[in-house]
Amino acid sequence: IGETDMTTTTTLEYSLLLKQAREAGHSAAMACIPAPMAVSGYGVYSEGVCGFAWIKVTKGTSSFARWLKKEKIVDHKSYSGGYDIWVSDYNQSMDRKYAYAKAFAKVLQDAGIDCYAMSRMD
């Protein structure tokens, strides 16, 4: 599903693509083995550093981005343009969230959607 073909893409095709991306993301997050983080006075946190991850869909005017908005998968435009799909699962583990975001973005990229994964520590 390339960006040039988006006008003919149905809601069902977008739903299936999103399902495939979520499944790939979940598999990657579960396969991820975070490097444990030692916190002085608190012990070791086995899920690694705390943080956030998201998928940046860069073309906010694409039909896929408009579909994400319509389906309430995203709620507002990113301050830097486009839309961000936040990874809210996997507790505070930035490593697992980022693994999810990278695998999710790869599925979308393979379908011709301009996006990439991002993360930051908390």
C-alpha cells in the first residue's frame, strides 16, 4: 500500500495493516531483553531504563494519517508535524517500547507509509 495508492485503500485494508503492525510490535517488545538498570537505594529494575516511544507518521495529510485521526488512533497533530502513535504498553521500559515502535514502523514502511520510530528516556 504505497502513499500514491492510498486513495483506493479501504478502511479494511488500513485496519489489517494496523493489526499487522501491532502484532509485529508486540512480538518485538516481548523478544526484547532490556539491559537491567540499577537504581541506588532501590535495587535493580529488570526492564531497563524508563522512557517513552512512539511512531511518527510524517505526512499528516495522507489518507492513512487522516484514517488514524478518524479512528481515534491519534488524537492530535504532533507539534513537529504529522501524527504520533504513542506506545502505551510495556510499563515504563523504554527498550521494550522502542522495540515495539521500530517493528511497528517497519510494517508501515514496507507498505509505503512514510514513518519512523522515536524514543526518549524519562
